[in-house]
Amino acid sequence: MGAYRMWVELKMEKDFTFKLLFVVLFLGVFVAGGFCLEDADSDAVVYIVTLKQAPVSHLYGEEFRVKGHHHHNSKNRGSGNVSRLDKPSHISHKHAHNASSTSRMHNSLLRKVLRGEKYLKLYSYHYLINGFAVLVTPQQAFKLANRREVSNVALDFSVRTATTHTPQFLGLPLGAWAQEGGYETAGEGIVIGFIDTGIDPTHPSFSDNTPERHYPVPQHFSGICEVTRDFPSGSCNRKLVGARHFAASAITRGIFNTSQDYASPFDGDGHGTHTASVAAGNHGISVVVAGHHFGDASGMAPRAHIAVYKALYKSFGGFAADVVAAIDQAAQDGVDIINLSITPNRRPPGVATFFNPIDMALLSAVKAGIFVVQAAGNTGPSPKSVSSFSPWIFTVGASTHDRVYSNSIVLGNNITIPGVGLAPGTDSMYTLVMASHALNDTAANDMYVGECQDACSFNQTLVQGNLLVCSYSVRFVLGLSTIKQALETAKNLSAAGVVFCMDPFVIGFQINPTPMRLPGIIIPSANDSKILLQYYNSSLDQDEVTKKITRFGAVASISGGLKANFSLSAPNVMFYSARGPDPEDSFLDDADILKPNLVAPGNLIWAAWSSGGMDSVEFEGEDFAMMSGTSMAAPHVAGLAALIKQKFPNLSTAAIGSALSTTASLSDKYGGPILAQRSYANPDSNQSPATPFDMGCGFVNATAALDPGLIFDTGYSDYMSFLCGINGSAPMVRNYTGESCGASTMSGTDLNLPSITISKLNQSRTVQRTLKNIAANETYVVGWSAPYGASIKVTPARFFIACGQQQVLNVDFNATMNNSSPSFGRIGLFGNQGHVINIPLSVIVKISYNTTNS
């Protein structure tokens, strides 16, 4: 039986630290509530149980959080010791008391219902959800579900994880940062919580060593920093203000690997370190990878604070029970923004996708005034592939930015072939030697020897001083072979460089630039690889009798890939970025909600990497990594939301989302339409103009979002009316929120969102939107373009609105034909002070007349 000792470092208001020692027993007898893991019933699984009694946050809500508890006028309360976090005393003691009493109530209920039976309570949730996660049999779960105190019992489910130049591409230095007083203050006083794979606290992106500026921990934040062997005392500071980990659900399944997953906030994957630095990493951190300098990195809000809630792990991903515990704790600690670069592994079953433990916990977080950002998912480009569903969550898709790295190889016959590789070039022409032609006499009969994974297989005399040509097969895609190992082989053989030719069986796989210390290139096209091999074979001299090669005649030079090129066409929506329309249920009925909300840079993003990061073997041991995915796009928006929150501390979560949405760009940086990649194979040659189901409201515009002019606001009661408007949802609403549906309901179309989506337009419909002016007095003119198959009219077509006033727009839709293909339009509001508000329109099914009556 192995024991893991976890110190939790509690930072109090006085200048001292005290520690609580918890002993968590792994891989042995884990006893709680009369249950031993080693005696567990084989059919016991984890359930998330919600009680009817309201959680703590529902007693206060967003108004209390914004106006009282959650202010941002921090002051220094510390002694200057940067390894200590001075915690505010207000309301945290009250929360601790509530947590303790709630946990005792949960224990009492379990003992009463499961008298004498075995069970294991994993978590007590009390801040956003009043409930607990428990390992029980289905029969025991049924007993719990029948108790009058219990409102809902849900089966736990699995989840998965879904920048040197992007600040410039987004215009931050002369735009949003300038408005906030420069990068030195951008995001100050705002705490971003990351539900991810943890963080490497030693990375310079998270240092608080800024002696030139006062940098206090925000008073409204009351989180703690776990202290373990992997995450020692002093790991947290005034930048990284909190760190915890959550793994109880994973441990009960017996899949937690302590040597690989780290039972601490330390990041053994790399993903969490990367996302945290994209949003809030320090400014001006030098990016050096494989000995090459690629510029200086900065987060979107470099002065914001980071709180880490590790609930995902390298070896297995994560589970909802752990994620909900992390969300609940983040909200209680006082984060302003939650970033979720994770998505569920499957679409939630039931009445509607919105009714799942994670989304409902996030609804309570939004009620408490926390802005929630989530990755759309990497399952594009097919329709309805989005994995972030609810209107209270801000969903972000991934786009390109205008920086690309590329290199090329020039053959001796003057043919130039493009490729990828973050590698230096050669100084002249070198002889090409195919790996399969350089084997030594003792080489094993290995069909994969051409992948250059073992230097012992090759004759160094043949390779030394030449370019080694290796095969890039599907084994590289699967991680069975690596570029890193092939480079090590080339180095050990004293090769001048290495060339990777694409196996023809690797179809449609996008290869990202890979760091190389040697001159090198990966040829990503099977056709281009064929051209190189044809030249190579035609240049060989062979003995006519023995067929042995007597001379390698092919030569080539490699141009370096260390210097960035800047594309004309950017941004483009990436093929993997998940698409709308938003699926309302497991039957893929369409919701009247626009998803994604917008797109942000997510492809080829440089950001911090964990010293223990194992997610990408090519970046192992490096301080930075270049990664792609909607996971990288979401923290861009989380950081920009921090800038908005800093400038407008009293804006609601919906208003922050509105500011980002209505100001989003609709064109690339040269004025052309934003394009969306439509195919996994050859995505650059399969593009067409992006629709709102590809890019939501458009591409995030950081500077404009700080001066939106008009905003759309939506509150918790509106989301409740929306949920109650779903057919058959009343029991689920009551189960998850403890509240009963009243007479007031609304469809998703009628939510006051900065978009209008109608899944089924039956002849005609009038939709209202209410706008509030948060800028100076202004006169607006309204223009619009109607979706194909429909006509629209917006009234008033012109209006004056004073600062702080509201204006209602009426939008009349009429179907002009019967059509079931999605079509799109737009409403534009143009102010005489320069504000422009865009509202995307999406109509799926159009019915212009009743076919039965006709």
C-alpha cells in the first residue's frame, strides 16, 4: 500500500503560513464512509448527486459579487515575501463554515440512506452546486434518487483537452494594451481560473519578479496553494495566486498513475501551462526552442493573475466529477474568469445537451458573476460538431493568424519542394542518402528501419556528412516513431541534416513545424515526396551484376525554417475547429443558439511549456511549445475578457460576451472575407467564405471590444426561462437548480443575445433585442441583409440613444420559400461616433406556407 502525503498551504491575512497535512492513500485501502477501495463492488461507479437545498452562491448571486465582494481595488497587505500569498479574511471564514456544515449534512444523508453499506464520497460541492460525488452501485444510486432531499443523480462522464506574435496580430500593443495603460498594467487585479492539466510554477511566464511595479494579490481572491513534493512551498506567488488538483474520480477507477500524472498541481502534460501563458503569461519572455530564438512571448493580459485547478491528466484525460469540483472551488475562491480548454467525450444524453453537471455548474458560476470561456472542440469541420452547448458559456473556435513557418529543399535538378520544420538550413549542396541504402551488415530485418529510429542500424561511413533521407509513416502520427529520435540518429551518425519523405499511406494529416537542432525538413506532401524520390533513384549508380549502389548522385540544399513568413490571408477558420449549428439534444435537433460565439487564434501558437510536459514528445525538455487547437483559442479570449473586466468592472458576464461578439471582425486583415477550411485532407485547397456556424460572430477584435458602444445583456433569470421553455425540461430544471418553472418561458431565439438564430421559421416571426449604451450619446442607423429564403425588417431604422439608456429593436422575419438549408444574414448598427455593432442572423428551416392547408 502506497501513501501520498499532500501539504495544503493556507495563506492567511497575517504574515505567516500554516499547513495542514492530508494523507491520501493510493493503490491501497482508501477508507471513507465505511468503504474500502480494495473491497469495492465490481459494479460500483461514480455518480454526481445534487440536493434540493440551494448552494452558497445562490444566496448572493451576481449582484452581490460585482458590487460587493468582487471589487478590484487591491492594496498591498504583504511583507514583500513573494513566496507567500496574503489571503483576505472577509467572507472566506463564512465559506469555510458553510463548506464544513454542508459536508457534514452530505455525510449524514449518505449514512442514513446507505446504512451499513459500502460507499465512498469523493467530493462535497457546496458553492455552485449543493451535492456530492460518490462511488456507489446502481442500486445504491437508485436509493439516493428516491430521497426527498435529492433532486438529481447523474452518472459521471469523461472529458478531454480540446505566443510570440498573436498579441501583435490582434493589435494589442497599440490598441487594447494602450487603452489599459500599456502591457505593464493590462489585466491587473483580474484572476483567471484554469481548469486544465496544471501548471509548471518555475516557468518565467509565471514569475512575479517585477520590482519596478506594485503587484498585490487581489483582495477578492481567497484561494490556497497546495504544497507537495512536486509543487513545493513557494511555487505560488503574486502572479500564480492559487493552485489545487482534483483526481478523486480518477483514483477510484484505478487509472491514476502517480509517476506520470502527478498528484499535485504540477503539469505533467504541458497543456495547462500552455493555455495559462496564452491568457496571462508575463510580457517579453524570450522563446528559445532547440537552441533557436523565435521572439518574445506575452499573454493577452500579462498583468492578470492565474489560479490553477488541475482536473485533467496526461494518461486518461479527466472526469466530470473532478471538473465540477474544480469549478466549484474556483468560484468559491473568487476567480473572475474561468477558462475551460476541455470538452466532453460525448454529447450529453437526455432532454437537452444543456442539462449536464458541468454546464449546470457553470450556470451557477455565471450567476455568481464569473465569465466562462470554453473551447468549441477539435471535431470539425462537419456540421453540429461543436462540443460546447449552453448560451451562458462563451464558446471559441480556432483560426489561423498571419505568421507561418516554412522551409524548402532545392534538388540538384533545380526543383524546389516546400516543407515544414523549425530548423536551420544548409550552407551548400549535400549528397542525399536514403536510410534504407545505408544499413550496416548487422541491421535487423525491420520493416520500419527507414524511419531512422536507431543509429545502430546504419553504416556511419555512408551517412557521415550527407543528408539522411528518412520515411515519415503513420507510426509518427501514432507516436510510435518520433522526429526527435530520428534527429538523434542523424546526430549520432554525423549527418549534415535530415529529410523526411511522406509515406503515401499518410493521407490528410497536417504536420506542424517541428523544432530541429540539425538542418532538416519534413515534406508533408506524398506527391512532392515522390518527386524527390524519383530524382534520388535516377541519380544512383549501381553495379550491374551485384546491384549494389556504387555512388549516391543526388544532391540538395535545405533553406532554413527559422524565420517567420507572414501570410496575406488571415484569419482562416481551421478545419478541426468544431462547427454549429448547436445541437440541442442527442438526436441532433438544432438549438436556437449560435455556436461558436466567435473564433480566435488557435493554430501554431507559441506558449510556455512544462518542464515535465509529455503531451508532445518533440517539445520534451523545452520551455516553449508550438501547439494547435481550440484549446489554444479559448485562452486568447479569456485574456481579452480580463482586459474588458478591468476596464468595466461592473459589466455582467453576458455584457462582456456581447462586447466581444458585436465588435468581432468579418474580414481578414486585407479586407477579404474570412475563409473556412472545409476538409481534413488538403484543407488549404478546400476553403469557402465562413458562415456564422463556422466563426460565430466573427474573429475577435481586441481593441474594438474595449469600446463596444452598445451591449446586449442577459441574466440568470433569462437562462432559467430559456431552460424552462424546452419541451419536457421542467423536472430537469428542478433537479439541477432546485427551482420550479413558472409561467414565464422563452425560446433560445428570444434570449437577448448578440445574434439571432432560428432553427425553424414557420412563415413569420418577430424577434426583439434590447441594447444598452455604455458609451457617450450617439445616433445609430440600422442596415441589414436577409438570409436566403427569408425577408426581414428592422424597426426603428434610425435612433438616438443617450449614455445609460436602452433601445428595443424589433426584427420581423418572413419566410419567402420552403427550404431546409441554413442561410445567413446580418444586421449592422452604425453610430455617428464610430461604433459599429454586427448581429449575425442564422435561419435553418424556412416554411413559407402550410402545405397541408394548401
